[in-house]
Amino acid sequence: MDIVQISDTAGGGAQTPEEETLVQHVREEGVVQIRRKSRTEPYDLTLLPGLSDLYLPRKTCRTTLSMDLIVALMERTEFAWLCDNLARHEDSTSESAILERQLFSYYPRPDFAEKRLLDFGCGNGPSSMTIARLLPRTEVVGVELGADKVEMANRIRAFRSLDNVRFLCSPSGSELPPGIGHFDFVMLSAVYEHLLPHERTVVMPALWSALKPGGMLFINRTPYRYFPMEVHSTGLWFVNYLPDRLAHGVVRQFAKRNRAINKSEDWNVHLRGGLRGGTEREIIRNLTAGTEKGARIVQPRYHGVRDRADYWLSGTNPNRYRRVKEWIARGFRLTDRLWGTVPSMRIEVVIQKEC
């Protein structure tokens, strides 16, 4: 049970709107410090780890969620990932920017109206609710295996007063909820890399079957399987090129991130953590049960981009090494035309189910 300490700079008594409140939740791994300057301001969180080598993907965040929802998320989230989780629920952070950029580079905003979108592997709902805000006239269905995450997503949805999104629990890791129907769009946002190899061969065809002919499947933030640096789980160079057994030993010995995962003796724990990522061809092969027929990689045509190489370039910092990145984009344009792949750090791909 968390220990809660509350203090305010006014020295006690009834709090006025201008006073600052400090709440500290003491966890085994460290302290969660929560501040709010006034009742009208968002909460600012800072994670103060008890161990100097604890990996924190994000140490601070700001959230507009209520205190009871923050506490509920703390009870369900690992200490190191709390701020990362909370930040995903804010439309001012990268979650919204990534989804908005991908959706509207590939499909005009008005054409999403009156359509259905399945957000598979939605967790506690940040991607689903972001999409629902971006597409108020689209029916969004978030699907997740964990019942506790679905319950949390529904609580946050009610707090956000979003009427065009709902959340359903899958009966198993290889099934979609019964009676879910068919969809014009399917989204896997930072999901594919967490499916085990045997799960990919079952889940992806199920999603393909739920997609209407002519519909589009969006995948983003999945690490590219053969990028020189493994950026998702370990931060190690060249581990992507090693055989599984050797990679397992190297990761256990040298990876500084995600100790609970990277020190595991079970290789499947590493795969579940996202270690091996994927490729466009593997995704298509899994979608089509190995035939690779009826699936077409789509080129973005909106927001000033003409192909996937342009799309990659538009997502980079325009003020750093611009000329070098333009040459890299030319290389990506060639690899995409020859082999259907953009071998960047992460896969951002849209695949259409041909009629």
C-alpha cells in the first residue's frame, strides 16, 4: 500500500486556488511526487527512483487526469513506466502527434467519417481515445486482453466524455471479442512487436478477416528487425544480427534497460518485451497466412508527402543534418521500390486489403 504525504506551501488550512499542493506516494522502487499549482492546473509528476540504475523511459510528465485516476494508474503500472503511461493520455504529447501524422498522411480526414476503426492491443486506451478525439465521427473500438486494462480505459473514457469509443476484452490472446463485426480501418500502435511469433500467425489473420475489402491496416512504432541498434528494449548495437541463443546471453549480460525483462532466463519474456520487432514482409506474410496475396503496401499522398521515404523524412528534425537525411531518404525510396521496405529505426506502414 502506498504511503501518501500531503503538504501545501501555505502552511495548512483551507487551500486557495493559488496554493501549491505536494503529494508523495512512496513505492518500493522510489517516490512518485505529484504537484499542482492550483485547482485549475494539471498535475505535474516526477519519479524519484530509489536505485540509481533504474531505467526510466520518462521521469516527468503533466496530466489532466483526476487524482483518483492517477492513483488507480499507479496501482496498475510499474513505477518506471508511470509517467510514460500517463503522458500517452495527453493530446499534447507524441502519442497524438504520431497517430495524427500517420492517419492523415494516408487518408483524408473527412473520409474517416461514418467509418469503423479497430484499435487492437489498446492497453488502457490512450491510442483509442486519441483517435476518437481526432475522428469524432468515426466509431472507434479498442480491444485488449487484460480485463483490468479495459476497466481502466472505460474509467478514463468516462472522465474524458468521449462517446464515439468503447472498449472490449478479448476472450483469449488468439481471438477477437465475439460479434465485433468488420472494420474499415485497423490500428496496431506499438503492438506488433509484443506479439510472440506463434501469436502473430494467429492474431494477424484474425485481424485481416475483420478488415473489410479495401480497408487499411495501420502499424506504427514497431522496431525494424534488422536496424543496427536495438532501440526498443536493450539499447544495444548489432544484437539484432545475432542468433537467438547468443542474443539472449548478450542481452542478459549487457542490457541496462528494463531489468525485469532483460535479465530473464526465459527467451519468450524478451520477445514479449519487443526485442525482435518485425519487417513489412513478415507482417504481410502473417496477415495472409503465408500467401502474401491481396495485401498491398500503401504510399502516403497527403500532408505534403508523396511516398514512404518522404513520410520518414517529414518525421525527422528539420534542423539537424538535413542534407544527410535527404540522402538517406533517397536510399529508402530505392529500398522501398525494390524490396518493399523502409529500413529505418521503426516500421511505419499501412497495408490495404485489396478488393
